[in-house]
Amino acid sequence: MKRIFLFIGFVFSLPTVSYSFPMKIAVTVDDLPGWHLVKSGNAQKTASLFASVFKQHKVPATGFVIGALASRTKDSMNALTVWSNAGLVLANHTWDHVPYDKSSTKEFWSGVARTEKLLAPFYKRYGWNRIFRFPMLNQGDIPEKETAANEYFFSTKTLLAHVSVDTSDWAFARYYDQFTETGDLTAIKNLEALYFKHIMDCVKYAEEASAAIFSKQIPQILLIHANQLNAVMLPDILKELRLQKYDFISLESVLDSPEYRPFRYKIIYQPADHFFYHMSHELKRDLPQGLDRSSYRYFKSYWEPQIKKLCMTALLSE
Ligand SMILES: [Zn+2]
């Protein structure tokens, strides 16, 4: 009997969070056509892999293009064609990927315009709306930069692509590229298993943040990067998200939902971070306690020591 009362007490002490299924998530892929992929001449091939996985799992993904990287080779330009031919949207991720706080305002926005020019034939062909994402989510360091950005978004009707599920996928990918070069299959398998857990933990963290800030589950925006690791791991990740009752919707649909809509053409809070961090400031509500599990600091303290332990043979053979 005592146990029952304890149980009831526990249930009623939980915060009220409404979950309505299916939950919704948009998948976004940054740094198209991929730094390492362009360098190794695998941009088009990997874009085809991404396209077939997204098609198979019915995911209307959006890819963010770095203009200078895309225009580097024939292979890198072909990757954009493969991506768009598969019905996936292309969006702007600046010309050279220099963070906003490290660039002059003028240089930064003229680079954005240059990438717009590169993407113009695709816009014309597919009739997409303009969408933009800041490199490293860096929204500048001074109020003048925030004003200039908001003016650009509003005057050009360019949607600002927020991120709610941030990840450290790029840090895992560095190890992955290293292990695939040395061909250590055990290290590759171990890293893939850790990476899968990391992505699911970042989704869980975003759900906890959504509960803390909005007292409900809002549509999520997942950020991953164009790399070999994601091309290999996406089928498992997408399958798991479906099992967890997620529906895949477009980035534009998420940005049109009530929680994001007021900030479609507007920076919420300037420091570089994810949507829940910005909204915790805006709504004066606390994020979940402890270190942000999607952050690089968390990667360094929790995931990297495990990579070093489990993949030691590959690291020693460098
Ligand atoms: Zn980027």
C-alpha cells in the first residue's frame, strides 16, 4: 500500500508536459556539398547516398550550401544537382563559412548575396522560398550586426533557419574520416555505435528542453552535416526516430509553427546557440539542469574519452 502512495506521489510531482503523437522533426544538412567530400572527390556520390536514404524514408530534408565550396569543382556542383533533382531543398549558408562575428557586416552579406546568385537557377526551377542559416549558428556580437541581419531577412523575405536539436556530429566525423582512411573496421564500428547514441541523446535533450521551456513537445529541427558518417548512419537514425513516433516534415513547416513563427525573419537572442537557449532567454525559463548534452563541451567531457578508449588501436596506429 505504502508503495502505491509513493508511486502516486511521484507521478503527481512530475511537471505537466503534453506529448501529442506523432511528434514532428525537420532534418537539415549543413555545409553542403561537404568539406571532406569535396576534398576527396566524393561530393556527388555522397549526395546520391543522402538523396536515396531521404527518399526511402520520405524525409523532406533541407541542405545548406557554402557557395565557395559548391563552386570549387564539377563534382561539387553536381552534388547540388543530385540533391535538388531528388526533391530536396537547397538553402544559403554564406559564401565562405566565416562566422558573422569574424566578418565585417558588409563582407558577410555580400557573400550571402553571392551564394544567392549561385542558387538562383535552382530557386527559379523549383520555386523555393529563401532560407538562410548562420555558420556555427553565430549571429554576430554587436547590436548593429543583429539589426543588419534582421533587415536582410525581412527585406528579402529570407527565413532564418533556427536549430532545436544541435549535435556534435562534425567532431565525430573527424574521427570517422580518420578511421576510414586507415581502414580500421573495429574502430569504425565502435565509433558508429557511439555516434548513434550521441544523436539519440541530443534528441532526448531537445525534448527535455522543449518540456522545460514550452511545457510541451514542439516540432524539432535537427542539424547534421554533409559527411560520410551521416551518409552511413542516417538509415539507422531515421528508423529510430520513426520508432520514437516522429514524423518528418519540412524545415519551412516547422518555421511556420506557432513557437517559431514570430522569429521567422528575426534573431531571437544574439549569442550563438540553439533555439531552446534563445527561447529560455526570451521566455525567462530555465533549460534542463546540467551541461547541454548537444554541446561541444559535453562531447569533450563525455564522448571523446569513450572514443579514445574504444578506438585506441586506430589512434595508436596513426
Ligand atoms: Zn556550417
